[in-house]
Amino acid sequence: MNIRYTFRHLDKSEYIQNFAKEHVEKILTRCQRDPNVTADVKLEMENSPKQSGKDVFLCEIRLRLRRHSVVIRKRTTNMYEAISIATERLAQAIERTKGRVRAQRRKKTYLRDQLFFPTPVLTP
């Protein structure tokens, strides 16, 4: 399980990195079967010095599984809030992906069973 952190237009902070690490590692415990799971966490501040207004923070989490990849982006005015909401959405996306994989497996076994064990046709 590899996690890479990228800070863009933002000073690297140990507090933010530890906060993100705790949340992302908690979610990635659901993917322990796959040893090649990689996560890229990009923390970014979107603010132009020419425009006035609140700072906008972006948290983007890219998760690469064996055959699937999940990308979650959350943009808010608070970095910690962006990280926590993005990780919640990541957990939901992982569950959806697992459900899709299970459904595909069921469909394959159903089709295989129909091929090798067809239902008998009753003739009147």
C-alpha cells in the first residue's frame, strides 16, 4: 500500500499530512487484499493574488486498484473539511466498485452454469 502526498501552491505541513494520512489509511484498510494499491493525495490551494476573496482548497485522491481506478475531488474553503469529505466519498466509491465487481462475477458464473447445465425444456 503506497500513499504519495503532493502539496501544490501550499506549504507542506506535517499537521495536514498526518490528518490526511490517518483518514486515507483508515479507508485503505478495506483494500488489504490487493498489495499493489496506490493512492495519490494532492492537496492544493486555488487562489489568485489578483482576485480577492476566500481561499479555496482542493483535495484530490486518486486510488489505483488492480483493474480499477477511483478519482475523488473535493473543493471547499477549509482544507481539513475537504480531506474528510473526500475520504468519505472515497469509501463510498470503493464500496460501489466492489459491488460492481461482485455483480460481474455473479453474472459470469450464472452464464457459465447456463452453458454447462442448461435448464431442461419440457415438451407437452
